[in-house]
Amino acid sequence: TYVVTDNCIRCKYMDCVEVCPVDCFYEGENMLVINPNECIDCGVCEPECPAEAILPDTESGLEQWLELNTKYSAEWPNITVKGEAPADADEMKGVENKLEKFFS
Ligand code: SF4
Ligand code: F3S
């Protein structure tokens, strides 16, 4: 599966939802997550994200993100249409440790 990671937080560009063939993105206030049980591993969303927030969970160190995507995709609503990114999305791009700083 692919997972959404730190870089998405407060950037939330949503280009990813437009390309996913199985509509497996779920929307929180500050980020999106992927439902790992629905993702078919096609990989098309990865290069579409301007914040480089989407990664295959085969990369090392992504266990906490797999867990977070699994948990919140069960709670948050499905999103299939791109909305407006936050006004300061570009300023938030590349900021480190966004999970600790902004995720609530
Ligand atoms: Fe959707 Fe494919 Fe991305 Fe999985 S890898 S979330 S199926 S676009
Ligand atoms: Fe987030 Fe990138 Fe999608 S910033 S909303 S994963 S396009």
C-alpha cells in the first residue's frame, strides 16, 4: 500500500484524490490519509503530490504512518473531489516534524 506522511499536514493540496482509481483517500482537517485496505498499489498518486507526502509503505520507517493511515481512514470521510488547499500551504511545504507540531 501507499501511505500519506508528514509532508501532507497543513499542505493538503489534494491533487492525489483526483488521480486515485479506487477513491481511497479520506479527509481530516489538516491532512488526508489512504485506506491501506482499499489502495491497490498503483502508485499514480505518488508523483502527483506537490509536497511529496505519499510514499510506498515498503520504505523503511513508515510503520507509524501506516498505523495512522489505517486508523484515520476508518474515522474520516471519503474524499474524491479536490478542494481548495490551505492559504499558507506553500509556506508549510517542507516544514519538519509537522505531526508533533500540528496534528491534533
Ligand atoms: Fe490510490 Fe493508487 Fe495512490 Fe493507492 S497508490 S492511494 S490506489 S492512487
Ligand atoms: Fe496531501 Fe499531497 Fe494529497 S499534500 S492532500 S497527499 S496531494
